[in-house]
Amino acid sequence: MTRISWLDNSYQALRHFLGMFVNYFVLPANLTRFGFADTTVLGKWFKENVLPAISAFLSAYTSWENEKQRDKEKIDAIAAARKDLEPLLKRMTGLLQAFPPEIVSDTDLDLMGIPPRPSGKRIPAPVAPNVPGYRTGLPEAFRVQVHFFDKARGSGKPDGQHGVEIASLVSTATEGITQADLVHSSFDTNSPCTFDFPDTDRGKRFYFSLRWENSRGEKGPWTPVDFTIIP
């Protein structure tokens, strides 16, 4: 699944971002100023594609957030809505960051919850030579969280590291799982990384491995493959 690399890998983080983005971006004056008025090509694309995908995710989120009534249907619905929405949001944020500052200022980006433009002057730090520290959490049924941190300091990320890549696999196998078997990949800039599962995966093993990645996409060494049981 496409992920917005600068967002926490959780539905709550995406919901929070959408609140900031929609409240500021869809103001009529801002739509016109940014070139997204209804009469423009970008405006029609936003109205016909992005806005319905946002509405679909928010609707699915409202059904999903009630833990007592959460079931496989609601989990599948919010996962599908996010899968449809995130590529559109990545394109939107890329467009807005690419506009000249006199049209979309750094303040505009900040008020929409979008990171600032790359300055082009910063020299990225080299990739961390050490593996991430980590621990797992099982906050509720069908959910696993992988908390990651700089082992040297016991918290945070090593200087200059953008986030972690997490390779994973859900399996009933109790042995023989290697790094090559971890076919799913996630990326997160903020700990923890949250994984939600359908009820059919309860009791299976969630295998995973982590590595640091710097802002150039250069990757450090993997941790040994570990697992936890999906609650």
C-alpha cells in the first residue's frame, strides 16, 4: 500500500491530517488562489477524484473508530478507503509543494499540515550503521504496534535518519521464516508503526524486521527477523 512517508502509520494520524488539510484548502479564497477553482482542470480533478476519496475515508473512519462495534467489514472498509485515498493525497501534496512560494507559501503548507519544500541546500546525513531498537505492543484485538528507537540513546532516531522501513509477513509457520520471506514493506517516520489485521489473522504470527533509512533513501542493516502473536 502507498504510504505518506511523513505521517504516522495510523488511521488516527491520517484523520488528523485531513482535518487540517480540508479546513484550510477548501476555503473558496484558497481554492482560487492555489488554482483549484471549479472551472480549472486541477479544480475539477480535485472535486471529482480527491474530495470523494476523502469523504469515503472519513465515513469509513467514523464506522471504524467505535472499538466495541468494530468488525472485519469495518476494518476492510477503512483499509480500502485509505488505499484509494493515499495516492491522491501524495499527488496533491507534491503539486502544492511544487508551486512557487508566491502562490503556495510555506505558511500555507504548514496550515495544511504539509511538510515544507526541500531547500535543496541541506546535505543528508549518511545512513545509520546500526540497527534500530524496537519493542512490540498489543494495544487491542487485531492490532500490533512496533515501537522503534535509537538504541544508543534509548529513544528518538539517530541524527539525520528519516525513518524506518519495516518488512513483514503474517504466517502460521512456527519456524524457517527468513528475511527473504518478508514480502510486505511499510515506512514510518514516527514511532510506533501500527498494523491492523482482519479477525481471520488472530493467533497467527506477525514476522517483521526493521532498518533505518535516511532522507536520500539509503538504507542501513536489517534487524534479525522477530515475531509477535496477533491478538
